[in-house]
Amino acid sequence: MGAWEDACAYRGSSTLLIPEGSFFLAQVLFSGPCFGDLSPKVIILGTLIAPTTLTADVWIYFKSLRHLTITGNVGSGILDGQGAETWLYGFNCRHRLSCGIFTTSLKLSDVSNATVSNISLVNSKGFHVALNGCDNIHLSGFNITAPWNSQNTDGIHISQSTNINITASDISVGDDCVSIGPGSINVSVSNVRCGPGHGISVGSLGRYREEKDVIGIRVENCTIKDTQNGVRVKTWPGGDHASKATNLTFQNIVMFNVSNPIIIDQQYCPNHLCDIKESSGVKLSNINIKNISGTYNSEFAVNLQCSSAVPCENVQLSYINLTAIEPPETDDIGRFNCKGSLNNFSILNSTF
């Protein structure tokens, strides 16, 4: 912390170096603003290891910073969350509905004009990476891994943030590879290899009152393999939690052995903590799903569970070519399921 404070206060460019080696690290907050709104460059060459028990929201926290660069090298720059004990606790507490905090390994909050690259994260207790209240952030070269059955270990989670670019990364976790939450505007996800995990998701949305809208999401040129879902939009039931998600594009995506390749789920209700008979208040519109190919292992290639109160609007599927690993019993049974209400829905040049 002394090194950070000196680097942050320095009247010019500075670097905070974590050298090669393995270092045990408790919760740490790197806070700004720094002199002249120029943050130190952070270079991580070693391995940082979290305590096995940690009750804080965040392990490594960067907050209120401008012009920040965090980088590692291939094979170095490792953040080990040591999450196995937390996953065991989470598995048990979910059945009792008594779960506490799941610690995020790396979080950026109120950070703008930042680049984070070539970082490896393993076995986080909760989310591996989270962005909240950020603007103009470029994430690339991430290698994120956790067991497929680890709970709540999203690879990268975005909320209340604008102009976010995620590219050229490998994410294998027990939850969403990338999850895009409320208040996310102009987010691009490209060249991400996802799996195992729960796919790439917009949401969940509509759980809390006065959530901000999601606008302008683009997911493209990705590979999704051995996941529970492919591309997904998920919202909670309950009409009093009204917001919208619009201008969502998913295109040029290859899937292998995915259970739900294309899914809109407006009855998202994990652990049965809500009433799925209630209609979602989140308005979904202008969703373009294009050029999706590959294989799936479930009953439906396309599963649209839209709200009955605020219909999905302007949803287009085009050039969808998905093959069931287990063929249907008869040729006249389609692999499409729809529930709720849709306005202006089309399927073009597709087979599934």
C-alpha cells in the first residue's frame, strides 16, 4: 500500500510492479484519484493468493481512478481466489436460502479510460471480474477458470457501466462466462471462447426496483462449448420492477454441445425465490440474432419465454443453423418453443 500511495501521488508517470513469485494477499483497495488524474500502471508478474476465508465483497479493488492500465504477461499475472471452501458453503446455504457474501476477485468501480489485459484468474469465491460505474474500459487477453460446478463464479460481470469492450479471452467457469447487468450501455463482447459455464447473458434484469436500462449490447465472433446456455436474455418475473433492454445483437457465434443455444427467459427464478406466474416488467425489444451455427443437446434450439404484460418486440432470427445431437423422433417436430407475447417476430433462412 505504501508503494501504491507513492506511485499514485507521483507527479508524472509511475509503475506499481508485483514481481515474479507467489504472494499471499488479504483484501486490498487501490483508491484514487491520483495526481493529475493519471493512475500508476500496474504490472503483475507474480501470483497473488487470496485467503481461503474472506468475508469482504471484493478481494482486489480499484476505485475512483482515471487512465488506469493493469497488465500481466502470458503465463504470469495470476489471481488465485481459492474459492473451493466458499463453493461448498454456497452449495449448502442455497438450500437453506441463507447465503452470505461471495467475494469478487477483481473489481473496478468508478474507473474510466482503463485497459486491463493478459490477466489470469482462477477459482474465485464469487465473480472473477466485476465492473460497476465504469466508462471506456477495454478488457483483453483474460484467462478465467473455475470448475463447472462452482456456484456464482461469473467470468466477467458488468453493471452501471458504459463503453465496455471485452475481447480475445478464454472463460471456463461455473456460471455465466459474461453477464451484462442493469445500467449497461454500449457493451461489446467479441472473440471470447466460453465453456463450460452458463453461456453469455444479458441479465439478470428486473429483480430490484428502479433498475436502469440496458442499451446497445453486441456479442459477436465467439465460440461457446459445453455450456448450459448459449446466448441468453434473462429477467425476473414481477411487473413492478419495470425497465427495458433494447438494441441487443448476437451474431457470428459457433456453439458445440450447448443445452439452450438461444434463450429468452422472462421467468428467470433461481432457487424458486419468486412467483413465475407473475409477468416480468422488463421490456425487451430490437433483438437481432444472426448467423448462429453448431450443435445442441436439448429439446429446443430456440426457447423464447417472453413476458405476457410487456411483449418482446422486434425479435429477428436469421441464418440460424443448429443441429440437434439427438435427432427428433419425427421430421415434422420443430425445435422451437415460445411462450408469452411477441410483437413483430421473424425467422429468416434458418434450420434447427
